[in-house]
Amino acid sequence: MVLRVREQPSLIKAIFNGDADEVRSLIFKKEDVNVQDCEKRTPLHAAAYLGDAEIIELLILSGARVNAKDNKWLTPLHRAVASCSEEAVQVLLKHSADVNARDKNWQTPLHVAASHKAVRCAEALVPLLSNVNVSDRAGRTPLHHAAFSGHLEMVQLLVSRGANINAFDKKDRRAVHWAAYMGHLEVMKLLVSHGAEVCCKDKKSYSPLHAAASSGMINVVKYLLHLGVDIKEPNAYGNSALHLACFNGQDVVVNELIEAGADVNQVNEKGFSPLHFTAASRQGALCLELLIANRANINSKSKDGKTPLHMAAIHGRYSRSQAIIQNGECVIPSTARMRTETLLFIYGFSDCCRKLLSSGFDVDTPDDFGRTCLHAAAAGGNLECLNLLLNTGADFNRKDRFGRTALHYAASNCNYQCVFALVGSGASVNERDIRGCGPLHYTAAADSDGKCLEYLLRNDANPALRDKDGYSAVHYASAYGHRVCLELVSLMDTSASSILHDTDVQPPISPLHLAAYHGHHHALEVLVQSLLDLDVRTPQGHTALSLAAFKGHVECVDILISQGASMMLKDYTHKRSAVHSAAINGHSECLRLLIHDTDQQTVSIRDGKEQTPLMLAVLGGHTDCVYLLLSEGASVEARDKWGRTALHRGAVMGHEACVEALLQHGSSLLVQDSRGRSPMHLAAACGHVGVLRALLKTQKTVLVLKDNCGYTPLHWACYNGHDACVELLLEHDVFQKPEGNSFSPLHCAVTPLHAAAYTDHVECLQLLLGHNAQVNAIDMLGKTALMMAAENGQTNAVGEKRRCSLNIQQNCFSVSCLRPLHVSAGNGLTVVVQELLGKGASVLAVDENGYTPALACAPNKDVADCLALILSSMMPISPSSTRTMSSLTFTTINHYSSPSKTVTFDPLPVLRSEHVSYCKFNSLGREDGLIIPDDELNDSDSETY
């Protein structure tokens, strides 16, 4: 930003006038010496910029901050160095100016000195620096800047003070790269004499020769060639120095490289030769002549089949295309997609086209896709080329492989002048391609102003023409929302109404559906005026209103409702209405239009699973829709086919705001579904502590509800390891009394403690035990919680039980006299056995068969009996020998630390991954009544149109 000096404070004016006395006087008058302009520049910055040492001294002695930074982080020292003022630099350094200060580009004063050729300033700075190789944000050292600027004396100074000759920036470019690119020959020689590598490469493998060749520095190129660098060395893209020189039109360098032995036909990774580059280049005319004169292959092809003539055609290089043709290139070599002449006509280079036609070229020669030059000119909208072809006798009705004529291409690109020329020449306006589409179909889809469509209609284009799917131009215009096209069709001889009601070929989707689904309300306005039935359906039973509501197009919904479209019609699959569609996707404005001033039947309409819009809105967490439906009288107690309310859905999904809204409108949390599960069960099972808290807070007297299997919310929370929910429930006394059933899917677990032990949820165990849970409670088979943990290899749970004064030796056994050590040993749970032994479990305890834990490891009774006989023959059975054997066993397994093998039941799912099914235990007890069929899972899969 440039500021006017006369508009600045008096102190700044005095500094720029160089009036030291005036500056001194203003300072005496208490003028602020640290005042800042809009760019945070101080008077000291101005004095340093001017290099006025006397004023700098005055300002510093009067309190000016010597290291003040402007908004570019430039200090006065940066400014003084940039001005090459040695005296100003000396004064600033005398007053402790920071020589390592960096601007926003991380450049130090030495970087600035190197860039501005301030040698004397650099000489003053270097002794104060510990490192002259400090880099800026781009990774460039002062030597990089000096080499770029071409200041030989500065380079000599830096090199003599230890600058790294081969230091590279963030693109791996060295000082020699920059000297070569800028053509500083003497700097190059100095760098090379001090060990610079002339064959070094940056990250993209550009060498100094590449750099010099691209910028046309012929002296550096000659010097590097004299040093013997590889003239054919490619960069990361396979381009040699000759490629770069040709691309940039450096004809002098091209000539030098060719004389030095450069390969004129060397190709890069894409198969392009230097001739390709010069054919496309803006300044490549002389380079092309040099290459051709040195026998460059005029017909060489790139990997995608392009020749130099293609490149000239694409970029419109007329003179070069002439030179290529005159020097022998065949003018009809094909690429993988297009021929040279096709490209010429697409890009509209009429001079090149005339040259091509004058050489006797057949204008109807097709490319690989059957397209001729006329197709290309029509697609590109190049009227001059198109007329040139038509006058030459091009076949305007010729079709490509897709059955399209030139008129199809002109119409699809809305090239009105080309459409006019082709139709005027006699092109058929109703010709169909292989999809059955005529030019009118394409222009209806693309023509927003309707100009091309109107012209085609006035020249007998048939608007009733349908493609192979039964769609007419009206369908295409509706899908793309071109109101003008629809209005034009309705004004022609064949009315839009008759087109829409043609029963000969009935398409699966009407124009009304297309406009509504895509939200084209202007097109919809035209259609509703021509249709008698607005409730026409798709094969899936969707109406235009349900599609508009599903997508949330408020204007379309408003138009359809105002024209009498029915809101009660349901689709054939899910039996959902437009109200359901708006609610499930959270389109509150559409929903408001649908249910405003309607009866209770509309607000609480049911789908195929007896779900109301309120249930679906809660399921999706759409709070606005929930409040809207509730304000219109939606029933909070309505149940679906499984007996679940909207509150059940809010609980299982964890949508706290929706649950709060339902509770405010009197939703009961005591309602149980067909499985006996209340919202509290579901919130606890899913770990939604916020929802659970809201439900408990609403209930004045907390009741312990049991589901059909006898499970309370505490069972569910423990089983799934939701310790926060467990802690919340245990705050209420009613949940501290263990309650449960005698047979359950948890394999006879009767208390929440069993459930937590079964799944190894230590946090839940700690909470339950902290609330005096009965650690020795047994199920109908006599198993305690510790037995269940040991049986399933839950080492953490075993350890937690042990810390709770449980008598491992005597109290912990089942009806079959199986103790934890027997069970864990019999199941091969090594880590659990180790844990139990370490805590004093008896190795002498026997079960009902008289087996010790060691014999319990046998796979069956016969093996156990054999093992007992062998052991008895090896040593006398005595307490001491038993202890010895036990000690050996413990020592043997003590080193084993891999994860324990567990024998367990199938894992019990918490929820489906979609979070849309209700929580359920697996039927471990094989009770058929506990299996929930898949078709009863409550899902909210969105319909896809």
C-alpha cells in the first residue's frame, strides 16, 4: 500500500524531508516515536528505509523500538539492508538490532542483503551470525538469493564465510540451478570452481541444463555442454533439455543442442517428441523448422496416438500445420479417439481447415467413432468451419457409431447458428440415434432459453417422438427444469397434454415426477396446468407429491398441494405417504405444508408397519419435525405392530431432544412393547445415559420394570457394560435389590452381577459390588458370578471378585460340586487358572466324581481315571506329593502369557450396526419366544427414487 507523505504525522514528514532538527524538535514536544501507520510501520522503519543514520540514532535514543515489526514482520534492519545503507545498518547493529529477525517469508536481513546486492551490509551482518546457511520459508539460503541475483561479489563473500555450495531448497534446487536459469555465467563458474555439482537434480529431476535451456540462456548452455553434462538426461516427465527449449521457443538453444548431438526424436513418458512440443508452442515456428531440417520424425505418435499435426491442430498453429503437411505428414493418421482433421474442425481453425481441404482430403472420412469433420464442427459450434464443410459437400445426414448426425451434436450443445445452417441445408429434424433420441430430445435437455427448440419445432420436429425408454422431449425438459421448452411444446400443434396421455408407449416415470423429484418448480407449474391427474404413480407407487416431500422441495410441494394433489396416497412397498416421506428425512417446511389445517388422520397416518410420521421423525432425530407434529396433535401413545411408541425409538437412538419433547407432551415411559421392553430398558441397553436420566427424572416413583424374560434395565446396562447407566440406576434404591428370573438367555444368570461377570465388564462389577451386591448368589445350577466368570475366561472379573472377600476355597461351587478351578482347568483357560492358584484356590478340592482340578483337565471321565491310575503308580497320593505336583503345574504355566482360550456362548449383540433395531439378547436358553424375526426389526432405510 502506498501512502501519501503529506497525510502522515509530522514526525514522518520530517523524516522523509531529512530534517534532523525538526525530528529533534518534535521528539522534544513528546511526539510518539513508536506511532504506527495502517501497516504497522514506525518512524524508525521510515528512517531505516531512507538510510538516514542521524535520524535513526535520534529515534532510538528517544525510545524507538529497534526491533519493531510491521505487518510483514519486517524490522528496521530489514529496511536498512534493502536500501543498501551501510551507515544505517551500523547504527542499528550498535543498538542491538536482531540480526536473526525473520519476516513472514522467514527471511533474515542477510537474505535481504543477498537479494539486493548489499555487500557492505552483508559484511557487517555475517560476523554476528552463527550460521550463514539459514533458510527461508521456501528453503532458500542467502546463497540461493545471491546466485539468483547474479551478484558475483556477494556470492564470493558468502562462499568465503562458509556458505554451503550444494544447499538445496524445498524443491531440492541448488544455487547452481538458479544461476543457470537466470544465465549468470560468472556466478556459475564460481560455484563450479568451489565444488558445485553441475549434474544435480531437483525433486522433479530438472538439472541446471534443463533450467538454462528452458529460459534460453545460451552461454550457460554452452558452458554446461563444455563441462560434459548429459545432453539427453530426462527430467521426471521424461523431457530432455531439447524438449524444454522447444516448448519455450528457444530456437538458439535448440540449434546449439542439436549441434551438440541432442536426439531430435527422443520421446518423454507420454511419447511426445520435441516436434510435438514445438508444434503446440506459441513461439515454436523457428524451432519446428530446425527440427524438420534435422530429420525429426514428422509422423511420430505419442502414446495416445497424437502426431505433431494433431498438436498444431488443437492449438491452432496454422503456419506450423502447413509446414508439417508440406514436409510429408499423412493428413489422416488416426488417434485412439479423433483424427487430426476432426480436431481442426472442433477447435474452429478455419485457415487450417482450408489448407486441409485444399490438399484433397475427403470431408466424410470418419474417426474411430464414426464421426466426421461435420460432426466436430457442429459439436464445437464453429459456424465458419461448418459452412466450409457444407459448401464442400459434406454429408449432413451421415451418422456416427451412436447413430447421431451433426444436427444431434449441434442441438445438444445449443449451437443455434449451426442448427439453423444444418436444418437449412436439409438435415432431418426427426432422425433418431441408437437410443431413440432425436435432436429435439437433446435440445430439450440443454436449451434453457428455448431458442433452438423453438426453431426445431417450427421446422416440423415431432414433440411426441419417444426414445427407447418411452421418454419424449417433454420428459427431458421436465427433468432439467426448462420451463421455456415446456411452454413452447404446449403452444405447438401437438399439445403437451396429449403427449403426456399417449398410451401407446407409457414410460415408467411421468414428466410430473421428474420435475417434482429434481425440484424444478417452474417446470412443475407448466405441467400441472396441462394434467388432469396429479396423483399419477410410478411403478413403486410414488406420487409426485411424495417425491417432492422426500427430497424437501418446498416450492414443488406447495404447488402440488394447491392444485389438489392427495396427501393420503401411499407407495406400494412401505405403504408410506408424503407425510411419512417428509418426516423421515426431516424436511420440516414440507411437513408444515402437508399437515397444516389437516385432520388427525393425516397427522397420524400409518405406514405398512403401523408407524406414524412422529415415530419416523423421532427415529431420525429430527427435532423440528417432532415439535411440529406434536403441535398438530400427533399421538405420543400410538404403537406400531410391535407395540413400540415414538418414545421407544427416541430411547434406542439416543435422541435426547426428541425424548424431551415427547415427555413434555405426556408420553409414558411405562409402556412396554411385545417383548416387555420399556423405553428405560432400551436406553439402558444402548448406553444412552442422557435419555435414561431424563426418563428417571420424569418418573416420580421409580418402578423396576421387567421384560418378558425377567430382565430389568439394570440387567441390560450390566450386560452391555454401560457403567454410566449402571451408576445412574444404582442411585435409586429399587435397583439395588437383585431381581431376576430362574432361566434366561444369559445361561441362568439371575442377577445383574451375573450379567456383568459373564461379559467381563469390570466397571459395572465395581459399581455393583460397591452397592453391596450378593457376590455368592447362585442360579438354578448352583453357579455364582465368579463361576460364570471363570467358566468363560473373564480374568478381570475373576480378579475383581477375589477382592471382595469371596471364599474361593469353599463357598464357590455348583450343584455338581464344580469349583472355579475345576471349570477353568477343564476349559483350558490358562490365565484364569493362574489367577485362581495365585489367590489360594485349593488343588486338593474334589468334585462329585472325586476328581481334583488336575484331573478335571482330562477331556472325559475315562481319560481322567487313566490319568489318576498313572499318577498313583508314579507317586503316593499324599498332601505333600499333591502340593509338589501342583507346584510343578503352576511353574509350568507361569510363563504362559498369551490370551486365554475361552469357551463361551455366542456373543450377544447390543444393536445392529445401523442402530435401527431394538436391543435383544441371543436365545442362549433356546427359548423360541426370544428370537425376533428379521422382518420385525424396525428400520428407517430411506427410499431411493
